[in-house]
Amino acid sequence: MLFTGEYEHTIDSKQRLAIPAEIRAQMDPETHGKAFYLAPGANGTLWLWPELTFVRMTNAMEQTLLPGDEAMEFEELIYPESKRLEIDSAGRVRIPEQMLAEFGLGQTVIILGMKDHLELRDPQQRKLQRQQTLAKRRDIMIRAREALNRNPSGGGMKEGP
């Protein structure tokens, strides 16, 4: 599933956030699951992963009784902070209040489609970040093209030579 777009939504008094109907319409319970996983993102925002995507990515990580320090640090960071969020009959998920506070989210949030996940952003922070990104658009496009040229298989953009 490819997540795209930007949506402004309100979090109600019970901390419920409606997943945009356009996104829900694309989700198949057999492929994506019937829930989302909420996890802290690498960029300081909250990320929402379709349930089965999160599970597949987790299972793709090396399984061992003796993980290295980096793997242990990552696991200690991500899994205790992650929450499985059921999608209710109205297409909403309940965001834990402590996570809303920790990530500076109020009553209104911006939901960004970010390829394989969704990100939740504060509207003011998003506006600022968007202005900064648009000011660097040409540079970002050139760097992305260069990264793709270094890795023509399309397996993801890599930093550096």
C-alpha cells in the first residue's frame, strides 16, 4: 500500500483520530490487518504502520538470543513505546494521551502519507517544516536523483558513496 497525501483531522475528547476515508478504502484486512501500530518515528513524530506491515518489518529483523548493542538499543526504544491501535467501526483509532503529550500534539493534527506509513504532525510545526522543505526543493530533488543513480535497483536511497 502506498500512503500519500496530507490530511488535517481533529482528535476528539476521547483521544480518537479518524483515519482518512481515502486511506481506509485502500486497506485490505487480509493484506494490511485490522489495526495500526503507533510507534515513535526516527524524525521525532508519531508514525502509524498498518498492523501486518509492522509485523512483517519486525519479523524481517534478525532474530537471535544474543543481539548486538545496536539491535538491543533499537528494540528497547521502539517496542515498549509502540502500541497496537484497533480501528473502530467509525474508522478511528485511540491515541494514548501520554503519546499525544510527549509528541506535542493537540486537538488538531496533520496526517501525512509517507509511502509505507502515516505520520502525525502538529499543524504549526508542519507548516514551518513544509516552508523549509519547499525552499530546498531543487536541492532535495537533485540529491534524490543522485542517490537513485548510485542505487539503480530502486532498493532505497542511500546516503554517501
